[in-house]
Amino acid sequence: QVQLVESGGGLVQPGGSLRLSCAASGSIFRANVMGWYRQAPGKQRELVANILSGGFTNYADFVKGRFTISRDNAKNTVYLQMNSLKPEDSAVYYCNYKSRGIDDYWGQGTQVTVSS
């Protein structure tokens, strides 16, 4: 079992920044993928960005140049730095952990609201 605890969501004005954190604990395998997904009301959950344990990153087109994903393997923590936020970025953001092709865990979600 893997537990994921997210933090850092909140209300921010358009153009502002937020930093999300997700700490993983439990049966962590060294080779894993951690990432962030988001789900807005009435929409499907979508990938925002993910990062392999070796550091390779992958971003959705709609966040390229604005968001940066990073991780601290010693702390089993992944971060999402979100800059130049837009109202359409408002959603519940979920942390995800995958490993071994069979492990797939989700955090409880953190609300991000971009509004003036």
C-alpha cells in the first residue's frame, strides 16, 4: 500500500502562482512514476504532468511553459510549481503514484481555484 498526502492548493488570482506538494509513504518502489492529474466539474480527469524516478518529465500541452514538476526521491515527494495561472486551471488536483505496472494509487485531491 502507498499513501499520498497532498498540500498547497487554494485560491489565487489569475496570473498568480501556487506550489503543490505530494508526500508518498508506505511500500515505495525505487522505480516509479509520480504525477499530477486534475478534474474540473463536469470534465474527465486529465494528466497535468508526471515525472519518473530518474527525472524524466512529461507535460500536457496546456501547461507547458507555465508548470514545472519536480521530485525529491529522498523524501518521496513530488512538487508542482504552477505559474501564470488561468481561470481554466481551476480544478481538483490529484497526486498519482504508479510502479511495477500494477500499482496505481491516488491522493485525496486538493482544490485549486483561480479567480479574481
